[in-house]
Amino acid sequence: MNDDFSPRLTAMRDALVAEIDRTGAPGTAPARRRRPTRVTVLAALAAFVVGGGLTGGLTAAALPGADPDSAVETALAISARYQVEEVDHARVLGDPTFVVGHGDRTTTVIDPPRGADALTVAWTCLDAGTFRVEVDGIPVGDESCVSARAGQDPVTVGLLPITNEAATVTVTGAGPARWALWTSWTQRATIAEPSPQQDAETQDGVVTLQEYTTAFNRLQACMAQAGHPMAVVPLTYSEDGLWTSTPGGDGPWYQYGVASESVEVYDTQCYPREFEAVDTIWQTEHPQP
């Protein structure tokens, strides 16, 4: 996927990084990672490189005089919103909650806003220690922080479906080591169901080259119909360590990118409807070198 960010979001990231450096607050690791999975660990700087941003722009934590806990809250909020809005194409609803604590603690999140059907949790260790997070008794994350990493590893847990009127979030920690927890109600994106054609192509658990190319053509047609046409994408082969469009060697595969403004339509509609299941089987049958 493209890693484009708007000037506003780039400025937001830079201001946040500068403020964290100025205050000496936790969360200064230089590591980055793009496009995390739905249950993922993000390095702190990746939390600043966001697509969704915070409602109302920069919070007080990104301004001079902010306390370290506010800076941590901002880092977790941005990391969570990036996961929710950019990766999962969902929406953060209501007022998030933020807690800094140590040892064991249980937080109950109540009164989901209209449309909420999931909970997003982001957390990090502020001191060296081992922590465990559960939502309604289901483990959703473990983190062991040694001294060099303490405060450097915000953890964003993907959308956890919630069907009742409350959710119980439990953090289990050892001794005085501190942790920070951010939670918010979320409305998940609507993901398209596989088309009848894709169901037929994957029914036997095997995908032929013709089925692979036919499904990809449907993906391109879907994107074009939605107003996001893709470029011409040739089949690509791998031979003697080189990529080529000439048949032979391993493959073939379609290798392509999607413009940042097209990602949501691709992720939620066209890819799952026309190509995802076919692509998954084909990639399993033909692993790329």
C-alpha cells in the first residue's frame, strides 16, 4: 500500500515527536511499522505516523508544558485511531478512557454509543515489567518490557466485538511497574461478502491460473466502477532471483499497489468481494520467493 501522509498529519507527527523528545516522556523508540494486522504491536514512532489523526487536531499533549502522562495518552490514542481508522476503516465513538496504573486493575467500559459494536484497546508499559490484558476474560495481549524498552511499546489491539452493554478490561501487572491503558467504543466497517463467482472459484480449495486471472480482472473492474481505477498490472514471474513478465520460473503473481485514497474501497469492498479468498489460496499454492 502507499505510505502517503497529508502535510497536516506529517506536521502533527513531527510536533508530537518533538514534544516527546522535549519532555523526556516514554515512547521515543525510532522503530516504525506500516499496515499492522488487526491485533498488533506498534512501536511508539509508528503511533505518530498516522492517517486518521485525533479529532480536533493536536491535543494539549503535543503542546509545550504537557505532562508525561498526557504525552503517553496522545501516543496511545493516535496508535489506536491509526489501527481503527486507517487499517480497519472503522470509527472511534464516544469519549475514550485513559488510565495509568500498576499491578492488577479492572476497568469497566459502559454505555456504548449508538452504533458501537466493538472495543478498541491500546496499552503500553511505562516501567520494566510483565503485563497481561484481558477483555471480558479473553486474553488479548502480553508484553514483557525490559529496562531498555520500558515505555517504548504501545500495543494496539484490533477491534474486539462486544455484544453487551459493557466490557470489562483487566490488566494484570507485577509489583510497582506502571502501565497505561486507553479504551474506546468502536463501530466496525462493513466488509463485503465474497461474490458468487469467487465462492465458485474457491469451493474446491484449489485455484487455477485462469481462476486467479479472472478474479483479478473482477477486482480491477470493481475498483474502476467505484471510481478508483487501477493501472495495468501484468503477471509477474520469478526466475533465477529476478522478477520478469516473461512466463517461466516460479509464479505467476499480480504485484500491485493501491493509491491511499483508494485503500478503503479496496479493503472493505472490492478485495474481499472479488479477490481475497482466491488470492489467499493462490499465494499458499505459489509462495513468493
